[in-house]
Amino acid sequence: MPYDVSIIIPAIRVPLWKNMVESIKTSCAKHTWELVLISPFDLPEELKDEPNIKLIKDFGCPSRCVQLGLQYCEGRLVLHCVDDALFLPNSIDVAIEQYDAMCSEKDIINCRYREGANFSGQTLPMGFWNAHFHDELRLPGIPKDYKIALHQLIEREYLLELGGFDCRYEYINHGSHDLVFRIQANDGKVFDSVVDVTSCSHFIGTTGDHKSIHDAQTFHDKPLFDAIYSQQGNPAQNRIEIEYSNWEMCPSVWKRRFDKGVPENYEKLLEGNVSYD
């Protein structure tokens, strides 16, 4: 395979991409990498000559975008992330070395992140990565010893074998929980990265470009997730492998974000020329 790792990101925040790419170069200096962006917007001029960046044009929800993008990944490993992230120096190298030292095919590395406005977040407590640390994940169908990993480093072939993400979830948050629970139900282990891998910024609540994500998680994804994982036992054991092509069931245009059409660029999106309702 031509790359050690494929970094896959459903992406709309074009102004952040240049700094993100520069951070990848210092974070993954010892290993080969490619960046696979799935976005309604084009690459900015300053990135068009970068040899190991792929942009796949799509207008669907984030989970559809990631699932679609997986078929373009050529790395031995896949690292799912977000486009408001800066990768910390040497952190991808360290995560890959940890994966190679500790993981079987069924295991993954939880690439720990920091999060705060304008990249101000601090290292989260280790307990944060335990599912039952979070009130909303204390459900009958989630074992107390299960871990979470929202940014996963995983063998690409194994991820495809599992069927990737369940695209019934519009956003990738609950889909990531579901994937990681299915991995653990299949006797896979989740190892926390020994260092923070990224520092992420974010819009709070319904501010900025976040309303569509907020509403998808709150009104669609969470009720679906709760219905599955409120069942007694371990529901993930009954659905370890799902159909990879499930992304094809998603609308090609995500109306929650683009109900008045797709704006010509990210700046127009922020101006409110497109309704988020």
C-alpha cells in the first residue's frame, strides 16, 4: 500500500484546511500519509498542488461522506478525524508506533483529543474515554467496561470488513460510538493513545456552522442510538458487521444543511444564505 495511514475527514471549513495540513506534516513525519477530504467545497488554491490530498465532492450528511470516502483510502491504517483539528507534533507517528506495538487486527487506538474554542482545550481526564463516564451512555445495552473513541486509528481492511459506520446516524458522533462498541463486542480492545493527537476548536450549540450538526445529533441520532442501546444485554453483539453500502441509503444532498441549495463557498454558508432548518 502506498501510505501508512489515510486520514479521513468530512470537511466544510475550508479556511482551516491549510493549517491542518501543515500540522499533519509535523505530526506524521516518520510515516507516509494521505488526507482524504469529503466536502461540498473545492480545495483552496494553496492546497491544489499537494500530492497526497484527495478531495471527494459530496453534499450528503457527515456519516455518508466518511463512508463514501473510505473506498478512496489507500492507507494500511485509517484515522478518522474532523476539520477543526490541529494535529500535535509527532502525535500521529506515536499513535502508529503504539498501534504496531500493541494492536491485533481487531484492536484500535483511541486518538485522544483536546477541545476548546480557538484550540484552547486542555488534556481531558483519562476517565473521559470510558463510556459510563458520560451520563447519556449509561444505557442498559452498553457494558460498564466499554470505552469510546471518536477519532479511531484502525486497520483499513478490518474497518471495511465490519462495514464501517452506520449511516442511519447523520453525524459521525453516535456512529463512532456504535462502531467502537461493535469492535469491542467482537473482542477488540481500545487502547488510549499515549499522547493527545489533536487539539480541536468548535462552535458551541447552534452557533456558526454547527446548527445542522447540533440538530442532527439531538433530534435524530440520539433517539435512534438510545432505542438500540437501551435494550438489555449487549445489542452490539447482534450487529458486529453491517452492510458497507449503507451510505447509499442517505440522500445525496443533506437537506438539514442545504435545504436552499449548496452555497458557492464556506463564507456564504456562514453568512446565512442557506437555511439550517
